[in-house]
Amino acid sequence: MFSFIKDRFKPNIEPMNRIYISQTALLNNYNYLQSLKPHADLFPVIKSNAYGHGIDNILKIYKWLPIKYIVVDSFPEYNIVRRHSKFNILIMWETLPVNYKEFNFKRTTFCVYNLETLQALAKLNKKLKIHLFLNTWMNREWIDADLLPNALEFLKTCPKITIEWVMSHLFSANPLDIEKQIDAFKMMYAQILDYWHVPTYRHIWASTWVLKIQDDFFNAYRPWLALYGYNPLAEEDPDYELWQKLQPALSMSSIITAINSVPYNEWVSYDPQWKQLDKSDKITVTVPFGYAEWMPRSVREKIEIEHKSENLKQIGNVCMNLSCYLWNDKILIWDEVFLLEENQKASASVSWWAKAAGTIPYEILVHLDRGIRREIVE
């Protein structure tokens, strides 16, 4: 009650930077992905702040969908899902054993990567469900084929622990690699059956492999990047066009806060990297968005932002909270400009930014400052 009153009378401050989340796009992506595997369960992965979209926003948009599990990374993310939804929760990565007592075991399933984690869960003496994460040559932190019998032998002493899932993650989209990884998975799965465990779910795929694997043995999948509308395939991939039906859900804007005239042979920003070499003055604009908000300094003078269908080229070094652009004659103080656009063909798209920064769309999205206000739009 007190928090409601506090929210009711707090000042309504309009932000300078804003992220828009398209409800229509996210629902379209969910439905499209589900249509590709209608007989398998889709478990949305909303870890890392839902790839920059905001976990709470995804929960609001997906709250009426028949989702059996929401996948998160950690206890803080679990807490958000627990407080703001009724979904069951899969903890994808690990947590310290001391933290297990804080979870609601009726709603939570834990991934198990090693015997030590299994032993820590067994000490709780609680009825709980686990997902065995099998290593199909990713070689990060999962249960290897030679260690699996040890885990299965230990589970004989744990009648309160149920293996609900068996899962893995593919390291390559190459068809020959996929075939080898599936074979390895099925061999380990057969061992699990030999110990009289019958897991409900079997899944090895994330976004890319929804199109790559046609095998009814797998009855669940966990889309990551595709859920948010981004094509995870290279343009030369034969399945690339099928993923183009996805709709990016995120756009981001800022505000023009300054318009400046730069005389001949002067510069913009720290450690002059851009000089005004025209005889007539150049006009530049500034927006309150820099590397503290997310913009990597490596994109200096490689990117453009959008203002009323026209592009503004970024110039000079990116500052902590500011960046500068060449002006067009239609722009005014307090005008809105778009730093990220939903249209993947635009110069301010996530894919275009990733290319300019020499990275991948995942990194661009997850580094968006969590303090930027996110708003759900139609």
C-alpha cells in the first residue's frame, strides 16, 4: 500500500534516452518460432536482462502464453520472474550452494553441470527437479560422457531428486558437427534410461538449430536471439530467408541537446580525431548518449543515427555520456533521434552497429544500460 501511494505522487520525469519494446514483434516472433516446431515446447530465454529488452517487459507481454518454463541465468533474474509472474523457472547457469535455500522448489528447476552441484542439491533433502546438462563437445562446464555414470550412481541415493530434462548446447551449426553432437547426446541419453530415469524433456537446440534439426526425438527448444527478432544465421546460409520473417522488437532514441558551429580547422570531442576542414563552418549536434549508456568507443565515425528519415553521421571520439553528429538543416534542440532502429536494413540497426563495432548482435543488446527507461509499445 505504501509503495502504491509513493508511486502515485512521485514526479513524472521524462527521460532523455528511451528504449521502445514492440509487443507486436515479440508476440509475432513467439508464434512464428512455435509454428516451426508445433509439437515441441518453447522455453523463452530471458537471461541477461532479456537481451537488453528488460525481463519485466517480456513477462508482461508473454504472461498469457502457455509457457511451461522461463529460462534465466541467475538468482537475481529468478527473483524478478518469481515476483512478476507465475511461470515456472529454469536456472540455466549455476549459483553458490548457500543460495539454494532461497529458491521456491515448486517453481524452480536447476541445471546440473557437475557432481559437486548434484551433491549440494542432495544435501537440501528437498523434493526437487533437475536438468542434466550434457557436454556434446562445447567443453565449457557440462557433464562429460565419462563422468555421467558417476552422477547417475549418486542419484540412486537421492530419491527426492527427479531428472526432468536432459539438455545440451551445440557448438556449431555445421550439418556434420550437428549430426555428431546429436549422436553423442543420444548415447548419453541411453545411459540415463539404463538407470531407469525417464526425463520429460529432451532438447539440444537454441535459436539457430530450430531450422537445422528435424528430429522428433527432441521435444523442447530454447530460443535466444531469434525470440527478439534477430536472424542468427549468416546471409549465405540456405535457411537465412526463413529467419527474415522475424521482427526486431527493440528501438532506442535520444534527444538533441546542443547545436554547435565548428570553425575551419577546429575539432569536436576529446583527443581530436575529427577536424573541420571545410572553409565554411560546420554545424554539429550533441546527444546525451555515450559509452556509459552503451555506445562503444570503437564505433567512432563508423555509424549513423536517424532523424526524420535522414541519417546523421557520428564524428569525433565517443564520450562517457555524450556523442556528436553532423547536423542537417531540419534539426532542432529537443528533437528525437533514433540510435537503434527495428528495421534491420537501416544504418542504425543492431546488426549494423555490431558490424561497426566488430562484434555480434548479442553483445550490442546485452550491454544496453539497464537504467535506460524501457517502454512497451504496440
